[in-house]
Amino acid sequence: MSTEVEIKFVVKPEVKSQLAMLLADYVIIEQAIKPLSNTYFDTTTSQFRQFDFGLRTRKSLNFAEQTIKTAGIVRGGLHQRPEYNLPLLGDVPTLADFPAEIWPNGTNIAQLQADLVDLFTTDFERTMWHIKLANDAEIEVVFDQGMARSGEQSYPICEIELELVRGDITDLFTLAQQITQLGNVRLGNVSKAKRGYQLAGLYTPKIKPLALKMPTLACQGLKTESLTDIFLATLTQSYAHWQHHEQQYLETQDITALAEVDAAVALILQTMQSYAAILPDIDLSKAELVWLQQQLSAVSCASQLHQVMLTNGQFMRKLPEYKRIGKELEALQTRYVDFTDIETLFNSPRYASIMLSVSQLLSQGLSSVKLDTANVLSFANAHLQTSWQSVLDSQLSAPVLTLSDYLGLQEKLRQNLLIGHCFSHHYRPERRDKFRLPWQDILQGIDDLAILQVLMDVAQQQPPAITVQIEKLILRKQRSLLDALEQTRLQALTMRPYWLED
């Protein structure tokens, strides 16, 4: 049994020649090119996927093996999975050959063997360089290019994998950072196997809202939580969310997936800022995250337009010339976010370097980040109260708020709820959610008001008679939203913040 420690990149084909030039500066212990054919297996009931195991055969020139990769860790793009490699006789794996201790309790090996089916194959050319660094660390670098196939379906494979042979994980990231500067390189967290399951129709990635899950602790998290664990868990889950939806957007161009990337980046940045006073020096620049958030600044507007066209169809149909206005809104959404621009961003050296820096922090974080000197609750309480006071000072508690007042509150309220998200797991869910939910509803209402302002701008570009009709409908909708917001706000202001509860 061995444990792979590797970093994967999804790349464009032209990167291969650039990679070869980069590696020429190192001592090359071995270099080889060979064809590889992998076939991935599971049972008819996807039992291996339920185990989080990968089962494959691999064949090359005068070589054949069977491999099981058991459940491991993928933290921020760094893959660590125990794997078992054995000689292969024939075309189908022999499960009884593998160590008995790897199987979950009660596994019927004979039944698994009987139920095995091949799901998909990957055929590619692998170019391998085994290099030595100046400090004698050794890394295996491979460039894989080929195709994956399942029935009539196929997708291209073009990726780089770095595997640590000898040395420290830092050595792996040092080389990886150099590779990011080649351009057209994205950090990958989706294995060939998972993409193959998707190809075979056995796995469908889904867009999902960002939600943090923390381990259940004594006293419901009120006394003994480690700040290091909270910090790293928040970043780990946010980063996984980011990577998942980046891939989703590139495959589907669904603006909702891109909005989830934006949400994950915002939470990581806010977490870094919230912990700034006690955070040691780490190789993750907040300035770079701010830059990335600026690059995604139009995503929120595009996403809101997308949602208004999806969820406000009844209101849109009331508008005169609503089909033409709908087309203008679609064009406006495209001006906010252009797929080509986003794809260029996702394949840029600067973006790849940011992602790799987060990955390195997460892979080494347990030893490099020490935040436990601060008391958890007092630390969280202070941040929440400071942020909340900033919101209160922005006219939130005034007797009456106007449209412009609410729009002026939008970003401060959004930031306050984001900070609350960072620390939400420290507090009893019933008290926390009772306080947060009305303010989340208010923020959604403010977002809706902002969209109505966009519709108003579009209305101004229509013929005068149509403009008047649209404005009447929008003003009526605005008044209805403002009435609902005022009722919710005044009621919510009577509630005691959960961080001040005994």
C-alpha cells in the first residue's frame, strides 16, 4: 500500500511544450513516454462509489495492473489517497487479491466480484519526468493527453499531475507555483474517475448554496472549540465549494454556478479579514483575494438579473413589450458577465496562483496556523458586535427608511451576515437562526429593489408611452416591497442579538 500525495492541473494542450522547457532547468532522473489504457469498474449498484473507492485496471506496453484507491483526503487541490496496486491477469480485477482489511465490515467480496461491470475507459499518452530539486527532493511530473469514453459519450483529457516522491509537501507547491505561471493552467479537484462517472451518467454535479458543516462539540460549540479548527474548516469547505462551482460554470455557463464561486471567494476573504488581528504570517495575500473579488464584482448583478427572469416571470409578463424587455435584460446580463472573459480569468496565472496559495494553506494549515490563544466566544462576539454596530449606525434603526436608504444599507448588511456566517457554528442554532432569518429576508428584499432599479433603467430606454406604463408597475412593486421591508425591519429590531444572549 502507498499513499499518493499529488497536485492536479487541468491544462490546454499547448502547455506541454512550455512544461518541458520549465523542467529542463531541473535534474531529470528519468523521462519516458508511454500509452496508457485505464478501465474503471463498479458494481451495478455503484457499491464502490458508495465506499468512496476507485477500482481500475491499467494496461501499457508489457504491463498490466489492478488498483484500488480507498477513501482519502482532497484538501484544496492536494490529493492524498491510499492506493493498492497488484498485478493483473486478464481484463477484470480480482477483488480477492486485495488485502482483506481495506474492505468495510460485512463486505461480501464474492458478491462484489459477481456484480462488477466496466463503466468507462480512458486512453491517453503519458509523458513522465522524474526530476530532482536543488534540495534533493524528488517529484514525478506527468502530462496526460487523450480521451475518456463511455458508450457513445466522450471527453478530452489534458492534465498535469505532480506526485511527491521524496521530500516535503512544500517542495511540491514550489514547483506547482512555477507551473501556474505558464498560463492556461487550472487547479483540478475532479479525478478522472469522477469525470468518468459523470460521462457514464452515474454522477450529476449540482449547484448548491454554500453551507458550512462543523463537527458537533461539547456544549454545542459554546466553550471548547479550537479557533484553528474553525478557521481551517471554514476555508476548506468554502474552497471545495469554489472549485466545484468553477468546474460547473465552465461546463454549463450557468450564471448561478458562478454566483456560488463569488460567494465562496467572499467568505474566504471575510474569514481572512475577521481573523486578521490574530492570524500569523501565511502565504495567502488578502490583497490578491480582494483583486479576485473585484474581477467577479459584476457577477452579483448578472445573477440577480438571471433570478428575476427565472422567478419573476409573472411580474415580467405584466410589462408591455415584455418579450423585448426580456431580451434586453439578457443582453444586459451578458454585458455584466462574458463567458470568454471568465474562462480567461480562470485560466490566468494570477488566478491559478491564488487558488494554489489557498490549497497550500489548507494542506499545511494544521501545523502552520496557530490561533488557539484567543477565546473563541469572546473573539466571535467582538467581531459580530462591531459589525452590527456599523450597520446600526447606517440609518438601520431610523423610524422610516426610504428606497435610497435601503439600497445604501445593502453592502453593510451583506457583510454583517457574511461575518455571522463565519462564526455561526459557535452559537445555538435556534437563537442564531431566529435573529438572522429576518435580516436575510431583508437583504433579499433589498436585492429585489436593486433589480427593480435596473428594470427602471431599461424602461427609460423604451418609447415614452411604454415607459410610463412600465414605471407605474415598477413603482407599485417598489411600494409593496418597501412596506414588507419596513414591517420586517421594525419587528427584527426588537430582537436581541444572539451573541449577547447569556
